[in-house]
Amino acid sequence: MKRLTTGGRINRDTPVTMCFDGRDLPGFEGDTLASALLAAGHKTVGRSFKYHRRRGVYSAGVEEPNAMVTLHEGAFREPNTRATCVEAQDGLVAASQNAWPNIHLDIGAVNNLLSPFFSAGFYYKTFIGPFSGTGFWMWCERFIRRASGMGRAVHLPDPDTYEKVTTTCDVLVIGGGAAGLSAALAAGRKGARVILAEQDTVLGGAILSDPVGGESDFWLKQIELELHTLPNIRILTRASVFGAYDSDTYGMVEHLSGCEGQPRQRYWQIHAPRAVMATGAIERPMVFGNNDLPGVMLAGAVRSYLNRFAVLAGQTALVATNNDSAYATAIDLASAGAGVTVVDTRTEVPQALREQAETAGIRVLRGHAVIAARGRKCVTSALVAPLDQNGQPLQLACDLIAASAGWSPNVHLWSQLYKTPEYRPESACFIPRALFEAHLQPAGLVTAPMEMAQIITDGFARGSEAAGPDGDAGTVPESFDGGPLWSGNFGPVWCAPGVKGKAFVDLQHDVKLSDIDQAHLEGYVSVEHLKRYTTTGMATDQGKLANVNALARMADLQEREIAEAGTTTFRPPFTPVTIGALVGQDHGAHVRPTRRTPIHDWHVAQGAALAEAGLWKRAWYYPQGDEDVGAAYRREAAHVRAHIGLVDVSTLGKIAVQGPDAATFLNRVYTNGWKSLRPGRIRYGVMLREDGIVLDDGATARLGEHEYFMTTTTANAAKILADFERRLQSDWRDLKVHVTSLTDQFAAMALAGPKSRALLQTLCPDVDLSPEALPNNSFVEATIAEHPVRLHRMSFSGELAYEIYTPSGHGQPVWQAIMTAGAPHRIIAYGTESMGTLRIEKGHVAGPELDGRTTMEDLGLAGLASSKKPFVGSVLRHRPLLQSEDRAQLVGLLVEGDEGARGGSLIFAKGAAPEGHGEGWVTSATYSPALGKYIAMAFVKNGQARLGEEVQIVNLLENQTSSARLISHHFFDPEGERQNG
Amino acid sequence: MIRIHCPICGQRSETEFSYYGDATVKRPDEHETDPALWVDYVFTRDNPRGWHREYWHHVQGCRQWLVLERNTLTHEVSACHLASEASS
Ligand SMILES: [Zn+2]
């Protein structure tokens, strides 16, 4: 193999130097890594997956099974890229894979000798028989994992950036070959907004493999010129459409690497009501002994390397074929000075082709097939036998076998939408079925046309139809001579009888003809089973190279037609997609939004430790010195009960409920009655789900005749708003009520502690805050430092307390004003951890108790269920199972020892063996500074009747057991004297 | 990727919506006390292969509740109405 001094579509004025396996690799702009490797004489470029056999460049496109390389170094490393799709760039670093210490001396190659142990299903077989459940399997597993696999993934964070684009167009044309260009031209002329997506770096498709300066080149230049004059056509190269999805949506990845300051890849979601699939076809391998030896290549690829990259892949070439298309390769090789023999399985070859070949000095052996390639490191000769087995095999010296067993149309995208393609026996390939209503229509080689002109006329027609009836598409571009196609005069032989040695059906996965035979003998009938058992066509191949040959072998063995055997399912992606491209910017902190309260900056400035609560960042505790959370919450909780504290509760869900039927609405969603609540007053309420389980709790204030202000728990805010909207827009359309979220519009803070009234009075001297004027569960409007506030007198901590609501923009100044004025009262800010301690001491339920399994009875809240009116869940809460006597009920635990309890620990009766699910579980636990003891809330079977009993708390995760006594969960100030005072 | 034609916002991607469930079931009257009817409403669902009426919420759009006619086999959406205007 060598680089020719002239010709090709490479830019000889711009040489590049790359690095392959540590050595300099020269090339030119316009090369791929694969063409540069071939030009530099690299015959072996990798080792195979299972047997570590030497492998060379096999194809010139996305179907490449052998030349898998790792690109770049360090965090930029990217394994398993196909060298045939990597653009040559100055400074590019690439390395071969799957070999140690290197591809030329690979220890793993011993697998080749052990191959009988690695036949079809070998991996699954290690699970069963005498080996199942033994150390032998474990040993195999380790060995298999190490011996197989491809490149190694990098464990460092990806330093590249990616972006996502969502766009629409009228017509998406997939593929920039002759058919796609014709389609884009027709649709573009009609004025449709067109996106033309081509996975290669330039437009042209198969034309790029034709000799430079020919008829097809002229055609391409004409069309490109016109396309560039149409502003409604957007041409994207390096852009692979990998998936076709519901509602006319297509997934595409655009490669941008190498372009300074740009993201590495861009993921496109394209909404196109009509699309033309001009995705072409991929050539199929001939199957013969050692058909994986470096020097065996696809015939079309050999022609690509010659005409596009000016690389002559061999000096003495043998072109093995069963169809007309490979003659173009043979003739071009001969014109480039190679000695060429065509080995054609057919006895009848069109006379014109034969004469053309013979004029070019090519020897044509008809009715013959290659049965084996020979050579140690690469092809040095081939064994060729007559198919009628009349005569001895010939050994022909050669350094290149260019093979073609026909072509497989790239039906993948079509098949993702419309399932099974149809088999066309005369061209031995699957093509899209005719579906006139389909929004994705095939054109060009993907339909296996019989002549070149059809590619252009069909492409043009599909593009014109896709653009709709308006506009004028003009005349169809004239056709050109594109060389012979495979689809007519097809000879069915793809594997000669009597092949010698290992004959591969799937090169990437080392699946041999004999593996298919073995699967058949073992009773595999379905093609889907065959695929998985033998791994044929899996991974990046996705049925590109291996599919049809494997199906053909299977059909032969079953004495069926391929059409009857069917094909496997095509699924996205057509070509591998980097996860990074799908993720785009949505990683780390950007996976979801971050919500911050209006007072967030103050917490951060004070050095608060933050905790995540759903999307919210909340102040968890405010450490003094080197306090940890344990020390901080004890200090904060004790301080609030002794003096005064302020906590940010802006995350509470807040909903405005407005309208003449607002009270009726509240009566339906809450279990208790709301008609009697007067303006200026606040009421606590519980909501159930339709099935009678407790959903949420919170307080609602009546602001006016037709206006209420509801609070929900932080966690359920969005869910409850959506649920209200649904009811009001469907089942309860009769209610004149509107609900609006105010969660982000209002800051909220709770001022708690014995000094809270005194402090507030200094801030709001004109408002009467006396217990008579503002008793518990009432509110008053006021101003603090000239900011409007609403003071809700209510308590979650059990202390004398006020919740202060103010529009978000006023949150921070109000907070600051309270902290400043509170200094003489020794005010502190306290966080969610100590807030939790205070509510546990008080016995209030929260998220851990409202876990979607508990009833009002379980929670000791049954007194809040009205019997005078229906409400959501009012019937189903009486289901027998929910009323059963041995349900777990909420109780308090006084925990012994100095460790406390952990949420989720199980509760067992004293002396009982800790087995099974126990008699209950711990929900919330804390150290209680007010009691000087560890306490917890728990659900215990029939717990309220067992107060005083001693139980065990078993933490199975940490293997700890402690004892505790069941007491009332209203641990502190059960009469509520402090909060009501 | 299902695309839904919201009567308020126009053609939007599935990711803006949340699915709720069967829109063919009807909530019993407020004052209904027969638990069997409520059990049926809350727990009993058909699982059709083909056309189905469903509630979807345009939660990241206009926040309207929608009733879709959707084919569970092909993901085709043939109609989309505001729940507040749908015939019950
Ligand atoms: Zn909408």
C-alpha cells in the first residue's frame, strides 16, 4: 500500500502530523486517520475483541469493525472511535486498543489458540452445568472481563463542553449523496425550510469515491452551487442523524471537535413534519477463511481510499465479488497500476463489464470464489476454487483482497419508526416497505435501485413531495454515469462451500460461521435469539455489516428463505452517541434548578451550613467556632426555648385560594370544617388523598370574605397546587375558585421564644400584640422598618411564636431589622436541624410521619376529621384495613443510652428476637435539650395502648440495639401553655 | 418524544407536560357514600392497547389540564382539549 503522488481529494498543500501508538504519522488535510494509516503502510491497526487476532482497516465509513482506536490523552481520552470517521488533524494523538504490550506482540493472542473455548454462548455456559454457583464461574468471569472488551473508558471528569439545540424545519434531508442533494434541491426550490444533514465532512456521499474530475464531480459542483444560493437550506456536515422518534422528531449529533472555542459536539433535536432518508447502503463482507486478515477489505472502501485519499491499498489485488459493483473498484485499481484479478462467483457476467475489465488488463475468473486468505501477518495469497468444485483450488499471490457480497441499504432510521423492512431476494437486501402515508420517505441507494438515474429522480421526487404542493421544483438534474450498482445481476453466493479456517461473519465481535452453525445445532431458531447468543451485530455494528450474512446462514441451515427468517429490530442510535452530548450542560449542579430563599445571601454571609430540601437550599445550622451539626442544633434549640430565635421558612408552599366558593373548596380538600373560620383567623388542617391516606398538613389564614392564604409543606407544594388545578378544571368546574402559587412571591420567617412578643412590639409599636388582641391562630397586618408584613401568631416550636410573611423583595431587610432589634434579647438565627428538634419535642408530625402510608388515626389526628361533611378521602379512609386495630400508631420514645435512635430503625418487643419487620419503626429522632434526653417519634403496633412499655430499637444497618420506653409523643409542654401564653 | 398541541400554547414537547392518568373515570358525587363506587374510581383502570383518553397537565406552560386522545400503541395524539371544556 502506498500514497499516490497525484489525485485524490486531499489537500497536499496542508500536511499534518499525527501520532499513532507513540510514533509520528504523516497525513494531509482531507485524510481520515484510517487513510493516513493505510498511506503510511500500517497493516495491523488493532487486535480483535475475543481472539486478539491482527486486524487492519476494513472499510471507509461508519461500519468499520476493526480500526477502533482511542483518541487523545488524559481526561480528553475517548475510546472506541472508528479511525475511518476521524478527521486527520495536526497533533492528533491516537492509540490502538485491545492489545498488550502492543498490537504487534499481543499476549492475549493466546486466545486465538484457545478459541474452541470461546465459541457461541461460551459466556452463558459458564453459568450452568457443573460450574453453576461455583468458584469456577467466578474465575471465568474475572478472566472473561479482563480478556475481552474494547478501549478503556476514562475515569476523569470530561473537560469538553457540549450543547443542545432544538429546532424545526419543513423538510429534513438525511444524507448528502446524490439522492439527498436532489431531494434538498427540489424542496429548497419550492421554498421549504430544509435541513440537509450529512455525517461526512463534505457533501457528495458515494460520489466522493468516484475518480476526481469525472462526470459525477461536475454534477456535484453544479448542485452544491445552487444549494448555496438558496437561503432556506441549512447544510450541516459532520452531523449524524442517529434516531427517528415519535411525533416527527429526529436526534442528531454534530461533531465540532477541533474548532477553537466551540463545544465538542452539539446534540440536535429536530422537529420535521417530513423527512427524506437518503442514507445509502453499506457493503457486505464475503465470508471465507481468514477473511479478517489485514489486507482483506471491502471493495467499495478500496475504491474510496484510491479515489478520495489517493491511497493504493495493494499492488496485486484480488477482487472477490458476487455482483457488478466491485468491477468499478477493479477497473480503478488497474488504472492506478495495480495487477488485478476479479474472482466472480457468477458464471454469467454482463458482457459490457467483462469487456471493460479485460480492456483494462484485468483477469476475470467466473464461477470462482475465494475460500481462504493466506498470510501470517497480512494477506500474501488467496485460495480460489471453482464453485462447481470441478478442479483444484488455485493459490493466487496477492497483497489485497477487495471483497463485495452485495450491499445492505441503511434502513435503520426508517425501521425505528415503521418496524420490519421487506426483503428483496433479487438484490439480497432489506429495503423499506412502500408506505405512502409515512412522514419519512426513503430515496436513493437505500431503496436498492437498479440504475443511477433512478437515484436522482427518486430523490428529487421525494424532496418535492415533502415540501408540499406549493412552489415550483423545476426540472430534475440530469443523471451521470456512477458506475455499476449491485442490485441487478446479483449472484447469491456470499460464502463458498468448503471455506478453510476461521471464517468471520461479524468481525467486530469475532463471530465465526461455525458459531452460527453451533447456535443452530443448539436449537436457536429466532433471529433475535441468534443475535444475542452469538453477539452478532451487537454494539457499534448494530446490524451494519454482519446482519444479512448471519441471517443468510441461519436461513440456509433452517432450509428457509431469509424473508421468512426475518431480521432483528433496529434501535437508535445508528452510530454511537457520546453520553456527554445527550447530557449537554445538564450535569452537576445544573441537572435541576436550584431554589434559594429571599434570605439566602444572609445565611451564606453568616457562615450557615446549607442543606438540600428538594430543589431548595436551606440554612441547616449556624456553627459557632468549630461546632459540628450535633453541637450546633442542641445549642440553637435550647437558646430558642430560653430566649428567642428566627428561622427562615420561606420554602413553605403558599397558595392563594380566591373566589366566592373558596370556603366550600377548603371544606372539600381539608378534613375539618372551614365555614366557621372568621377573617383574621388561622386554622390548622389535614388533607387526605382520595384513598384515605394523609397527604399533607398546614395552616390556612382567612384574609377576607373570598380570600384565603394556604400554606403546605415544602415537599408537597407543587403537587398540591397541581392537584387543586386539576380538580377545579375537571371534577369541580362548578366551584368559582382560583388558586395561585405564592411560594416564590413571599418570604416567610418564624420568630419563636419567650421574648418574641416583646421584640415584635418594639418593631411594631402601633400594633396591639397582646394575647387578647392577637391570640394564637390569628394574624394582623403591620410594618417592620417600613416594610409591609403580616404577622401570623402560630407555633411549630411550641414556644410563643409568630410567622412573619412579607413580599420576597422585603424578606432580607425585614429579617435584618428583626435580627438587629433582637440583639438586646439575645436573638439568634436557627436552622432546620434545630427547628426539627423543637417540633419533635412538641410532637408535631412532618414529612417522616406523613410518608404516604399513614392514616389520621395512625397519627393521632382523627379528631380533625369532620363527620358533618364529605371531603376528599372521607369514604375510603374507613376501609377495613385502614381502621384495623393492630395498625402502627404514632408514639414517643424515650431512648436510653448516649447514642439516641436513628430514623428507620425497627422496634421489637423487649426480649423478642430481632427477626422480620418488627412491631414498628422510628421516624424522627433527636436529642432533646429541653428534656435532657434522647427522644424519637415512632410508629408502633397498637402503640397508644402500650405507653410505658419497654421496647428494643434495632438498627440493622449499623448493627446496634438500644432500649427505649414508649411515652406520649407530646414530649414537651403538652398543655401548650408556652405557645398560648 | 410526543408532541402535544396545547389549545393555549400550541405545539409543545412532551417534556413540558406531566402525565396524570385515565380521563375516562368519573369521580362519584361528593355525597356518595358507597365505598364500592369510590374503590372503583380510585383503583380500577383499563389498560387499553390503542386509543385512550388521558389527563395531561401543561405544568411547565400554561398550567392548564388537558384531555388527550392518545394511542398507547403508536403514541399518536389525535385530539387535545382543555379539561375545563371537555365533555364529561
Ligand atoms: Zn399550554
